[in-house]
Amino acid sequence: MGIVRNQAIKNSIFSYIGVALGYVNLILLFPNFFSTEQFGLVQLLISVAEVYALVSAVGLANSVTKFFPYYKTEDKHHNGFLTYLFLISFSGFTISSVLYLLFRPLIISAYIQKSAMFVDYYFVLIPFALFSLMFNIFEATARAVFRTSFATFVREVALRIFTTAGIFLFINKILDFHSFVIYYILIYFVCAMLIFIQIIVSGEYSFTMSLKYFQKSKLSEILKYGGFTLISGAAMQTGLRIPVLMIGSMVGLSMVGVYNLYYYVGSMIYVPMRALSRISVPVIATAWRDNDLKKINDIYRRTSLIQLILGLIIYIGVIINKHNLFYFLKNSEYVVNFIFFPIIGLGILIDVAVGLNSEIIVNSPKYKFDSLFNIVLFVVSVVANYILIPISGGIGAAMGFVLAYFSFNFLKWLFLYRKYGMQPFDFKQIIVLFIGFVVFVIGDNIPIINNVFLDIIIRSSVVSIIYGISIILFKISPDLNERYTVYKRKLLDR
């Protein structure tokens, strides 16, 4: 457990550093030094490459975690497990690439009118997807032998530092835009090789490729599980990227850039949820093992409340500081389209307010239903975007995002309520929303201070203090009140 604990601490540190670097790149640098069309193209290429790599992998990232313990041996050959990995991933990538080339006329016809720049980079996506696939497979392989810290560092920190370096090379005209795109794609190859080198140095694997251990039954077992997780993962991940893919096809690259910017701003609301998930999932899994439904429901209710409380104040904080955000976003296209944030943020707020429903379902005996709900997310996202984008453009995609996430979470809520009698909501959520409305009105009416940094500090502090005091005084969350009592005691004891 000491290894797991130490790596968990390192992973958390790297993840938070990565979040900070990500926001520097995506909110401060890309929007200010690239046109909205260029930023949109980069984001569209990333989305397509990730879906391409996900399909090519045939669910291998999850298969490695599940099956490696059964193949592990002291001689480091691991019963030819790496042979299976490379055979499946290479075959998956080959088949996906053939399909990608066969459907080229159809894909180009979808993007040529609104996103002509994307068509120019059509073939570049093949190596981009390959490098992404290598990155994902090597990362999963490292994770299987508990070598997660370096892999997390590479994904969360090194990748973003390399990106920052590339942006500065572009700013200083050392790279033109085309060269930057090639540079960005090569970053994935470099990062994949860094993890690969770490795996070799660890001595945990013997990289002798051999069919000596090859058995059709084992290959079939991995493929069956991988296929199941592929359907679930592809539906979920593609569902998330549908707005970007469809905006690129139906509206244009500039609007892809605007949508992505405000999605990344909104994703700050997810930060508390991710932290709670890491802590709660092992407890939820143990409670399912013990059939302790009362404990699971208690976690469900408590996480729902905490995530709403923390997510709502972040959501309010961005809206009341929109004029300060505009100070950093020099491009007028982002300023005039701020409406994207309240809509996308609402969808994310809905997602966090229902608590850890996916984590509960995926660890339950009915875990296969999670795949069904992911498919629903994908279908609703496609249909909603197909209907709403022609009507309202990029805003239609944002509304489709909200509709998809509402449907997705409503079905999961209904499933847990009907199947296990679990309910995360009570009157406390209504009180939180009322407090949020009051502090929003207060924060939005504070006079603007000319110094942007002073304005952010004063506006955010006033709203946060009033919000926090109200949450504590009304004793809405026992967990937050307990934390408040502990910290208060520590301060008074000094």
C-alpha cells in the first residue's frame, strides 16, 4: 500500500500542476496568439485523433489493467502479454486507418465547406492517431506494474510544457502555423517514447516479441472485454466530442475555438468532483462488496451536496468576473460569445450536482448499464446537435450539450432510485441554489475597479465569504462544517 499511497500523492500533485499549465495554454496563450480558426483547427485535430486512437485501441487501456495480473510472471515475459497488446493495437490501428482512408470522400465533403483548413491536414491525422495510440497503450502498460507517477507526469506536465514551448516558438515566429501543428503532433510521439523508455528501464517487462505463448482463447477473451469497454468508452468520449466535430462540419473552425475555450473554462467546475472521485471510488467498491447500500447512498448524497456547493461558487465566480476574463482574452470573438459559458457551465453543473452516480453504477453488479447510459449520451448528443446547430449555430451545440447531460444524468438518477432506492437530493440543494442566487446578485452589483487584479480579489472574496458563511451557518453540509470546525480549532490552538 505504501507504493500506491506514494504514487497517489505524486499523481495528485502532477494533476494539479497540469491543470494550471493547461489553463495557461488554453485560456491565456492559445486565444491571444492564435486566430480563432487556428485554435479551432488544433482542437478539432485533437478530437478526431483521440476518437481515432480510441477506436484503434479496441478497449486495450482497460484490458491491460484487468488482465495483466492473470498473465504476470516472474520471468518478465508475462505469458506473452505484450505480444497480445501489440498484435491487437497494430491490427486495430490498421483496420481503423483503412476505414479512415475509405471514408475520406465522405469526411472531406462534411468539412470542406465550413472547415477547409481541416481538409489540408487530413493525412496528418494518421500519424497523430498512431502517436496518441502509442501514448495510451504505453501509459496503460506502465500503470499495470504500478509505475504511474512518471506516466502521469508526462501526460499532465511534460505534454503541456512542450506545448507551451511550441506556442512561444510560434509567437516568436520561429515556427509558422503549419510547423506548429507538426510540432504538436510530434510531442505525442516524444511523450509516448518517454514512457516506453521508463518501462524498459523499470525492468518489469521483457520485450521479446514471440508467438510462443499465443493462444486464440486468450486473445478472444481480451478482445471480448476490450470490445465491451470500447463500446462504452467510445460512446462516452465521442459523445463529449460530438459538439466539436459537428460544429467543425456545420459552422466552422472559429466557432470550434470559441466553444472549446468556454468548455475549458467551465471544466474548472469538475475539479472538486475529480478529487472526490479519487477518494470515494475505493470506498464505494468496498461497500458494494459488503452489500452496504446504506453507506453507498450516504456517499451519494454527501458528494452530490458538496459538488453542487463547490461547483456553484466556481460557476458564479466566472460569471461575475466576466469583464476581468475579457481583459485576458483580447480577441473580440471570445468576448461577444461569452454566452457559451453560462450554457456549457450549466451542463457541467448538472453533471456534478447528481453526485458520483457513474462511479456507483460502474462498481455495482449492474455495471453494464453504465455502457447503456454512455450510448444514450452519444445518441442524444448527436440528435440534439444535428437539430440545434442549424437553428442556433454554436450556441445550438452548447444547448445540445446541456440536453445530452441532463438526459444522461436523469437516466442514471432514475436507475439508482428505482433499482436501489438511492436518492441524492433533498431540500438542502434548494437552499444552496437560493444562497447562490443571492451572492450572484451581490457580486454582479459590486462596482468595477479599474485594477483588474484588485477587482478579481475583492469581487471574488466578498462573494466567497458571504457564500461560505451562509453554507456554514445553515449547516447544509456536515462534511464542510466538520472541516470548518477542525481548521478553526487548529487556528485557535496556535
